[in-house]
Amino acid sequence: MLENTLKKLALTEPKKMITYPLIVFLVAVLVLAVHFPNLGTDLKGGVVITLHGGNVNSLDVETLLKQQNFDVTVREIKSITGDTRIEIRASTDVNVQGIIDIVKSKYPGVTISQTQFGPSLSRTAQEQSLKAVSMAFIGMAVVVFLFFRIPLPSLTVIFSAFSDMVIALALMSVFGLELTQATIAALLMLIGYSVDSNILLTTKLLRRKEDTIEGAYFSAVSTGFTMSTTTLGALASLWVLSQAEVIDMIAAVLIFGLLADFMNTWILNAGVLRWYLQRGEKR
């Protein structure tokens, strides 16, 4: 069944293969224009108050603090070792001591620690993150152009990687994931993975040994589909089994990006390459 589906995809008209992924990309851009993912505390600044022990319940803590008009976000986090802690996140202008006093009065046995991210530190983190993404894209673009030396296929590889990130960001916004240093690291990982799969496809089609373009595409998609599904399975297992919030967020972003990469590599990029090669054959 899967083999028949891949063969059917290999025979799909190139213009249709190009159109649908572009529509999805535009929808993702629209989602980001309406609501970009919220910045995490490490990027926008704020305070994180951590509670250990004391049989603390996250819902009770959030209700208690909001009754006192504190604008906070409370979440329960489990570490890899199984330890549980409660994190209270708030803006830098919050009355930290007031929160601590309220929590201690309710849970006398709790251990409390706090971490503050000042505006200057958060601004530096934003600048460094933006610089890292920009440099990664520039480096990737240079390598791709040097490798293929053909403008259209090279630009398609670069656009596919960009589209992977945009769609992943849009899904982060839809599912309420914050943009943090950890999720930015996951987005950077997507660049490398997207380039790998796109280079596999582009190399297979431009330097094909098969008699037809469709035959070369089917050979490439069979290999690439196996690579992508095994990676997706590993990430899904990581997301399900992990009890660490950071790992969950990284796994979720990578899953979003990989799903987008299925479409952008094996449909969009394949459609552009098939159109490009068929046009060359007609000449």
C-alpha cells in the first residue's frame, strides 16, 4: 500500500506538487502574523520561582496566587530522575516576596528558590538567538550553492528549510509552546535535517542513474521516507516517555518540523526539480 502511494506521488503533476505546500506555507505565515509564539522567560525577562517538596499542587498554587491578583503562570515539571517541582513564572515587576510569603503560609514545608532574568540579559539572549539562526542559514546557503552550483535547485533547498521552520513556529503558536532558547536550538536542528533530506533528493534527481525522472524520484523517496519515519518514531517515543519539560519541547518542535519536511522535501522540492528537469528535456 505504501509503495503504491509513493509510486502515485512520483507520477503526480509537478505543478500540483508545488502548489499545495506553498498554500500550507502561506497559511503558516498568516498564523504567525496573527499570533507569534509567546517568548519564554529566558528571552523576554522575568522571574522563575521554584517550589520543591511540601506536597505542593500546581493548580492550587495558581488559584491561590490569582485570587491575590498575581499575574503568574504555574506549571508542574518532572525531571529525568522522577523528581517533581513547581515553577511559578511572572514578569520582572511582580512582588516576588509577596508570592513567597503567600506560598509559605499555605505550604510551610516547601523549599523555595528563585531565578531572575533581567531585561538586558534577555535582550542579549534574543540577539544571540537571532544571530545564530541567521548565521546558520547563511552557512547552509553557501554550502548548498557550492555543492550544486545551479540556482533554482539550490534556492529550493534553502526555501524548504525556511518553510520547515515557519511551519514549526506556526504549530508552536497553535499548540501554545513558548519560544525559548531550547526551542530555538530545536529549530536550528531542523535546518540540518532539512538540508540532509533535500540534498539526498536533489542529488538523486540531478545526477540520476535511472532511466526516468520518476524512477529516480521513487528511489530517493523510498530511502528518504525510511529515514524520516524512523527519526519521527524516535522523537515521538522521546516526547511520550520523557518527563523533562525541555526535552518535551525540543521533541515537539522537531516533530512539527519533520512533518513539514515530509511535505517540503518530497512534494515541494520534488515538484520543482521534476518541473526543472522536464523543462530541460523538452529543450
